[in-house]
Amino acid sequence: MAAIFLYDLLSANYKSVVYSVQNEQRKYIFKFDLSVVKGKDSRVYMQGDDKRWILMLEDNFYERQDNSPNKLQQKKIMEGEMTKEQVEQFNENTRIQRRNEKLTFYLNCLQKLL
């Protein structure tokens, strides 16, 4: 299955990422609503033939939108070991890596379902 990124949207509670996935039989459209608020579930939808979204998976994963340093990172900034920019870049890279791992996990689950 080859996944092609289509678009993404950001709302107050979710970051939605939409992919087109092609397999041998047909093309599927999947929407991943990744929660950006603790306490909301992330959801995976598949677009049906009638263009309505069908809920396929739910997960308690949420993605922090905040890029600020944690206490350990603040201590390193105060001691001069890291700069604030380095910490923010590290946090951004870590967040993107976690999101990509979660999306890969969801796509693997969907592949087994299909």
C-alpha cells in the first residue's frame, strides 16, 4: 500500500491529516484526527463511496501543540548547555517523529483490516 499525503487541517481540538492509499483493488481516503487536547481521543476515518467518513479506529493518543521546554530542558538552558532554539527544535522533531510513528501504526492496522 502506497500512502500519498493530501492535506492537513488544524482546529481547536484536532489536527486532521488526510492520506490517499492505493492497494491492488481500489483507492481509499483516510482521515486521521490527531487530538491536540488531553482527554480527547484520536480517530481514524475512511471515506466511503458516498463521501461520508466512516469511523475505523479510536485511540487515546494526543499530540501536544506546545513546544515549550520541560523542567529538565529549562535547567539545561539556565546552565548554558542548550539554547532555547535548540530545545524548541528538539521538541518539534520529537513531536513529528511520534506523530509519524503513530500514523504508521494506524496505517498498518488499516492494512490488516482491509
